[in-house]
Amino acid sequence: HPVPFNLYDPFKFSKNMSEDKKASRLRAEINNGRLAQIGILGFLSEQVCPGSVPALSGIVQPYDGEPMAPFVTNYMGEAFGIN
């Protein structure tokens, strides 16, 4: 990748760990990230379509706006991909 350092351990805190332990922790970190993404999608789904996630019914307030609005325009307020 084009980044000049290891994104998992940029400060080399795990330099004294065994390779097995590093691999195990990296796998756990990846799985935690995946679980967090699923959780965010659950909250977004419940906001947009109330009742779609029964465990979140009544906890998350409905939202009738555009949930992807932050990703529609760039920092200048212009639409992406349109010149």
C-alpha cells in the first residue's frame, strides 16, 4: 500500500510479540471493525425504516432526511463527479 508505515501498528508497540500473537490480535482487530460496521448499519437501518431492527425499536429516533447527505457533496459543497 502507498502508506509508508504499518497501519495496524504504526508505533511498533508489538515488536516484542510473537508472530502468532500479532496475527491473533490483528484478526481480532479486523473482526471488531467488521462488527462495528454492522452495528452502524443497524442503527442507520432502524432510523430510516422504523421496526427493521427489532432490538432497536423505540431506542433510535426515526429520521426522514437523506442519511447519505454527508457523502453527497465534497467539502466545497459541490456534487461529486459532476463538473
